[in-house]
Amino acid sequence: MKTVYTCFCTDYIHEGHLNIIKEAQKLGEVTVGVLSDEQMIKYNSFPLKSTAERVKMCKKIPGVANVIVQKEIMYDKVIQELRPDYIVHGDNWESESMQAIRQNILETTNKYGGRLIDIPYSYNENIARIQKQMKEKLSIPELRRGRLRKLLKLAPIVKACEVHNGLTGLIVEKTVVADGGAIDQFDAMWISSLCDSTAKGKPDIELVEMTSRFRTVDDVMEVTTKPIIFDGDTGGFIEHFVYNVRSLERMGVSAVIIEDKTGLKKNSLFGNDVVQTQDTIEHFCQKIKAGKEAQLSEDFMIIARIESLILERGMDDALERAYAFRDAGADGIMIHSRKTNPDEIFEFCDKFRKTDKKTPIVVVPSSYNTVTETELISHGANIVIYANQLLRAAFPAMENAAKSILRNHRAYEIDNALMPIKQIITLIDEI
């Protein structure tokens, strides 16, 4: 008997999947692969069911002889192991990532004479309704809130990118790249006070009140599903921080990061060029404890941001604070630096990891931007935040367009540098 292989990365079996199984059965004995959770998060939506649950689901499909776990997005390894006569897949190969997968299948099967069979992609009102329901479940605050903790267990490093409105949220939500044999996407979103304030034309001095900042969170949450990390600045008064923790938790935000400074906020990258006052260890620990006591679920995370290296207080001070804040209940430690190389970040991570193997470490490589994620992983970092790149990319592009229109008294000259409005509209899902 001929052998057939197909792979599913879904939480729900609908008639389109059943049609693929039906067509595969005509060709031979069917083995279904279930893409692992670790790979699902790299190019598809976050799984609502675990790998084990999805394996069990596929075993119930009539006509399926075997179910295995596919541990890589690309098919070459599983094809080399199974050497199926046929690979069956829907013909939805339009995206860059899907094209890369298709090419990988063809290159591997051509080596031994296997064939790729494209089945017309099924799409109707019922499937559309199911897909909409799945997306809505991903957006439910109770499910979304705990997703960051789950990602920390699944991903070698969680990649968060700044967003400051619904459109940038959609960009981070939907951007997937294929680079050779790898497919990747962002895991989470960072809503910073800097970008939120700048997008509103306000200085980054905690001038934009929390009600307005929560509105930004709402705008992003309404159109996306990825977990959100919120920049809480200093956290403010303890009484205010407690209230904000409850509000963020209720909204479905996964984590808040607060920095150990007091007084009028100044951007950390100014360092000692401006007056900045670091909070005492005792008071900041009280703030962390109050926040942890206020939260109602185990999902929400409070992450302590340490400014010792920014303010040139030394490595010993940074480590002392890290251990104290962890012991006060902080769910993670963010270490910040304004150096152009990552050496002091590496040193902090290495020393902290000698005695603490578990507490998540967050890094923000804005100034030391030559560092790679692989290097950060090797030193024990768990979350990397690309904190302001989308805003910084947008400003010169918009300024350039404005200048071109003024110089030429028309929009024709800048048109080739602009994305067609129809393409932008495709980012936005219709209800």
C-alpha cells in the first residue's frame, strides 16, 4: 500500500481538514502530523490546545492510520523519516512562509520520487465562522493574559515589538518572515510610555494619564491576539499602582514592567545627563509586594526594571536589587543599559544566572543593537523587547512624504515609496 502524509496545525477539525483526509485516503494509508506547540508559535496563531490534546483530536478522525508530532515547521526531517509516497496539502501557498514550506517539501520529495498533491483549499461560511470563533477565543482576556507565561516555557526567547495603536498592532500580529529554512514572527507586544506619548505628540514624562494609555491598550487588543507587556514607568504611588495592576489584569494584559526610579520621569537613555533619582530598595520592594497582593490570578506578571547600570551605580548594586526585587515577588527582572555594546548586560545575566536559573530576564537592546537573539539566549535572557523601532521607522517615512508633496505641489513623486491603500486595508479584518 502507498503511504500518505499530511500535517495539521489547528485547534479544531473542520470540513476542510476532513476533505484533505478524504482525498488522502484515496491515495493510500494516511499518517497525520500534528505541528508541535513550539513550532506553532513561530508562524501560526498561539495554540488553544496542547500538542497532546491535538494529537488525541486527530486520532479520532476516521480513516487516519497514524498520528505523529511534527517537531519542525519545515517538512524535510519528517519526510526523510517516513519517506511517504505522497504529501497532501491544501493549495493555500500564497504567503512567503507557505511558499518556503512548499519549496522545502518539493526539494525533499524530489530526492526519492515522492509527490506533493495540492488539494483545493476549502472555504465557506461555516469554516469562516469557525475561524472567527477561534480568533475571538484567542482574544478573550482570561486566555490572553496567561499566554506570556506559556510562551516563556515554549520559546527559547520571547520576542516583543513595540506597538502604539491598532495599525502597528496588526503589523506585529501578522508579520511572518521566511528566511531559508526558518519561519518566524513576533511573540508579544510592548506598549511603552515613550511611544504612546510620542504618538500623541506629548513629552515622555508620564504626562499622558493612565486612562488614555489604557485606551491604547484597548485599541490594540480589539484587533490582535498576542500577549501584551505594558510599560508602567515608575508605577507611581503604591496606592495608584495597586489600582493599575487590577485594571491591567482585568483587561487581559500579561505583564507590567515598572522601573526603580522616583520623581518626574526622564527617559533612561539620558542616563546621568539629566537628574534621575533611583528608588530605595525597601520602597520599591513594598511597591512590588503591594502589586502582587492586589492581583487576582496567577497569570499576570509584575516585572522589576533595574536602572543601576543606566545611572552608573555599578554591577553589585544592580545584582543586589535584582535579588531583593525577586524575593519581594517580582515575576521577572529587566536589566537596562545605554552602552553601545552588550558586555555589561552579558555580565549581569551571567552573574544572576549563577544563583538563579529560573527568574525570567528581560533585555531591551536599543543602544546595543548589534547583539543577536542567539547571543542573548546563551547568556540566559528570556524576553527581548524591540522597544521603539516601528515608531522610529514611521517618523522619517512620513516626514519624507510630507516634504515631497510640499516640494512638488503634488503626490506623484512620492507614490512609489508608498504602500497602496488597498494593501493596507487587507491588514484589517472585516467583521
